[in-house]
Amino acid sequence: MKRLLLATALLCAPMLAHATDAPKIDPARLAEHIKILSSDAFEGRAPATAGEEKTLAYIIAQMQAAGLEPGGDLKDGKRAWTQDVPLGKFEIKGPVSAHMMVGDSHITLNQGEQISIRAAMTNVDSVAIQNAPIVFAGYGVKAPERSWDDFKGLDVKGKIVVVLINDPDFETGSGDFGGKAMTYYGRWTYKFEEAARLGAAGLLIVHETAPASYGWATVKNSNTNTMFDIVRKEPAKSHPALEGWIQRDTAVELFKAAGLDFDALKKQAQSRDFKPVELKGATFSAAYAVDHQVIVSKNVVGRLTGAKRPDETVVFSGHWDHLGVGLPDAKGDTIYNGAVDNATGIAAMIEMGRLFAKGPRPDRSLIFLAVTAEEKGLLGSEYYAANPVYPLAKTVGVLNTDALDPAGPAKDFTISGSAKLGLLDDLIAHGKKVGRTYTPDPATEAGYFYRSDHFPFAKRGVPAISFGSGEDLVEGGVAAGKAFADAYRTNAYHQPADQWNDNWRLDGMAADISLIQGLGLDLANSTRWPEWGEGSEFKAVRDATMAQRK
């Protein structure tokens, strides 16, 4: 490791010339946090398990040792280390029976193989769908502002709707949805929500690796696990009774049996003239039991109170949870350790807190927010943003760390998605000081902007970004960085293989964290309020609270 660090130091000397006097993030400390949090002893860090209890205890102990203050819920006049997050917990009990019929043809659907059905989140004890008609509704989009309606008056009540993942522009790269860059209409969350609004019995999303941006293993592991949701008064308005994904090959088989050409219909769905298609003679049936209850998970909140303007807050966020214990992989491993996703982000937060606490107290307050249930739909960050401990109007910005790359130092960096945002301009300026350049998200079609814990803040107007490690590595360039990222996405993302590796290079991660910390410190010692750029969909809601920042 010393040899590697020395080589990196020599290669990166020009980059680090401006940062020699700054406190340094210690790669060894990062490694220790990641090893512990992603160890089998933490059981994959799922909410509402013994893994949560161990994770919370570890993070709180580390924040306390770092010199942070408790910054969570008020209890008996004092701040606790946590914020309670009530969640609905939903789990399929027993086997899932599912099949499709097309005339006399029977298509078997095995849970986790041809289909991945989520536990119903509508507070029911069981789901029983018998011979429901099946319709194809293109990309499942109703976007009046784009004069787009994939349903065109179709009554979907009592029906199973089959839709495509991503936006209608994904295949062509141009059109009414901004080309390759995914809009919220492309996210699976939107498609389930729209099906619920229309009263469908269920929605099945056809999985294809490229437009989904991940393989079937990720779909299976994420959707056959225990599900969580915020507690809703009327959950059926947000979730249809059945939510799931279907393998592309199975969908092609279904369409063929119904006398339809899947690829031809997919091409038709890329036009606003598309009309929904009934799969004549095709029906869907499923039955399974559901256990549902309300549990209380927790966000961890550490704080450093500002010296001059303590009511103004800079937030560092990241999620502590992963997928817990789930289906075995090919090696029989059932623990989804989540080393990169997201033990790295929590390690970053703890070590930034340590350095901030050792230095001069900044003018503004700093919040270190480790949120729960990101893997279940950004639920911990959504709950905090809806029930902020510190007012969002006076939250300067949110800097999120999620899945930092342990591939070694990079000459560039990125953020999740694209944004017209002053906070990004600030980050780019800090990058230039240490010789690093900004590379726009190379895969905006994957919708990463909507997939990290900065998003619940952003949609409420708070300037927020989720930092991404660069792919232009000092050793090996873009080819090596892309190969590392592709291998992780294919072989480890949301799989038991996301575990500690002794060959990882954490010196690059340390440089990433130092860049984030530098921006945070600058914000904390300034009087500036970063703003959204003109044309941003989040600018108006932020501007509405401008008077509270004077």
C-alpha cells in the first residue's frame, strides 16, 4: 500500500499543490469503517433488523468519538442522536403463485426468475388476482405538458398493465422527453404511481438491461426482498395491488402467443400516436400472502453548531442501509453487504465530521445526516425533507455521498444526473484548485438524479447534489475507470458480491472526500446562498422561500 500511495503521490503532485496545508482524509480510517459496516456481522444493514441496531450504534459511537453533537429529535428538551422514521414494512409470506394464460397456452412465472413481484404495500393480508386481462401501454406515461398519453382513455380497472422501462426517447436519443437523459416519467416509481392513479389491478415493467441501467439480478434482489414505504393514509392511491417486473424474454413469449410482435410494438410506443394494445385472450393470475406492519426506523443526525449563524445549515448526507439478507447468489451467499453502496458514503461522512470537529468552528452549522431506507425508495431522506429537523428554507445546500469508487485517484469527478445549479459551479471551482475537472454524468438516461438521497431535498427547492467519483483514472485513464465501474455494476451492484476487497485503492476516495469537504467548508464560512439556474424545475419552489434567507 505504501508503494501504491507513493506512486500516486508522484503522479498527482500537480493536482495536490494547492491542498498541502489542508487536513487530510485518512484512507486507513475509511478502510476500517467500510470493513466493519460491510462485514457479515452487520447482516447487510437492512432497516428493522438486528443489522440496523448494530449500524446505528456504530455510526453514533463514531460521530461521538469524532467530536460531533447529537442533532436529531428533541426529547425532554435535548437533542437525540436519531430522528424517528415511521415506515410501513411489507413482506411476502410463503410461495408466490403466478402464471399467464393465452388461450390454452400456459406461461409459468417463477418468482425471481421470469417475474419479480414486490410485496403489496396497500395494507392487505393477501393478493389474489384471477384471470385479469392484460394490456400493453407503451412506456406507461401520461404527460399533458408534452401532449403525451400512452393510455388514451383506456379503462385499466381490473387489468394488468405491461409497460416499458425508461422514456420513449431512450432508443432514438431524441424527442419530446429530452433525448437520452431520463425524466421522472422514465423511473419505475412513476410508472407504479401512474398505474395506481388510474386504478389498475397491477403493473408489470418489462426489464431490459440497457434502459434500466442494471441487470435482472438487481431487479430480482431489490424487489423480492422486504419492502418499506412511508406511512400513507390511502396507500392504494400510490400503489396498485400488484407491482412487479417481468423478464424481456418472457414478455416476448407472451406477446408472440397473443399474436403480437414485441419489438414492433416497442417501436410504436416511441411515438405520441401510440395507442394501448389489448393482448387478446391473455390473462394473468397471481396469489400470495403479505405480512404488513408499521415499524420505526431511524436516521442518524450529527451536528456541529455554527459559531456565527447557527440557524443556517449545510447538510452532508448518505444512506446507511443496504438490502440485508436475501436470495442466495450462485455461491450460496445470502448477505448483501453493501460495501461500496453505501458503506463508502457513511465512512466519508464520519471522517469529514472528524476533521471539521478538530478544526475551527465554522460560521454556519453542519449536519451529518445518515438516512435509512434509501434502498427502499429514498424513504429516510424523504421523511427528513418532509419533516426537517432544521428548516429547509435556511438549509444552504446538501452534499450527498453515495457509492464512492475505490478504483484509485481520478483526474475528474461527476455528479448524479444533470442540474442547472450554482452548487455545481462551486464544486467545479473547488475541483480546479486541485487540478480536477468535471465530467457530466455519462449516463443521464439511467436517471441517477432521481436515485440518490439528494433528490427529496432538490424537489423541495434545496440546492442539492450527489457526488460521483470520476472515471478518468490517474493510472489507466478512462478505459480503466470505465472497466472498473462496468464490472461493479454487472457483478456486484445490489448483489452479495458488494463486499470489501483488499485490492481497493482508497487514496482516490480520500481525494474525492477532501473535494466535497472543501466545498462544504467554503459554504459554511460564507454568507452565500447557492441558487438553481434559470430554467430549473426546482428554482420556483426555492425562490418562494427567499424572504426567509434575508
